[in-house]
Amino acid sequence: QTYYNRLERKQAEEELLGRRNKPPKLVTPFIQKVETYDSVVRIAGSLGQVTVSTCYSPRRAIDAVPHALMGEEAAGTHRLRVLHRIEKLFLQVMEVEEVQEKMSLAPGEQQPSMQEQKSQKVESIYQALKIRACSSEEEAEDEFLQLLCIRKGKKLISRLLPHLTREPREKILLTITYHLPFLMKKDMLDE
């Protein structure tokens, strides 16, 4: 724009000095911005969308709202709920690990209070796992088994196990062992 302004001023000065032939005025193209925006490709279950980007229509921010069909949407939101639950539990497990690390560095008089704090956090995580006995027909709906169908959920349980006492640890391992065929089938489907 500055270049065009200078060019126009220069042409105006030349015109005043007596040069009569007027060269054609340079005009910058005006492109109207589009207010409505439709995505080019919609991918079910994806966080964003594929768009075409040009210099006149730069890439838009990704949509957080899924554009899936109703049937797929229910499955997608269920998976998102499970992932959200795993994230919350993982943060709690990391807090427990931080307390464990502080216990190893702390002097002896602070140990009992830290141990109590750690055991309360571990107990709350264990309660949040909602481990219960379920039949083979109910496996797909069981919240604990849904956690184990996702890789990060498995890592969560493996990091939690060393902090549990003997009884809850046994209950988790027995539940996993009892539903192992279901979990193996899910693993094979997810590769």
C-alpha cells in the first residue's frame, strides 16, 4: 500500500509539472471476505477438519464440534468421556507419585502425614475406577473395562498398582484376568 501511495504521489507531481499523458492508475484488487465458511472435508471422530487454504481465505481455526452422524456421535462422545476420565485419573496418579517422591526426600517426622495423604489419594482413585463384578454380556458397558480398552488406561493401571495395598491390587488383577478374552479381542481390533 505504501508503494502504491508513493507511486500515486509521484504521478500527481509529474502531472503538476506539465506532463500531460496520464498513465493508467494502478488499482489493487479488492477481494471480499466470505462470512460463511463450509468445511471441505468432514472426518467423523476427528478433532478438526481438512480445509483448503488460500491467501485470500486463510486456514480457519479447527472446529471443536464433531460433524458426525447421530449413531457415530454417541460412540464418539462415549469414547471422549472415557478419555476424559482417564486424564483426570492420570493427573491424580501423578499427584500420588509426587507425594511418594517427596516422602523419599522428607525427614522422618513428616513421613506419617505424607503416607496418610498418599493413601487417601490412592483410595479415591481406586474408588473412581468403579471396579465391580460383571457378566460377559455387560463387559462392553463396564466403565473399568472401557478404561482398559485404551492404551493410556492400561498405563494408568500399571502405574497405580504399585501404590495400592494387597487387597485392591488383587481385585484389579482378578478382574483383568477374568475379562482377559474380552480385552484381548479389543486389543486385536485396535491393533
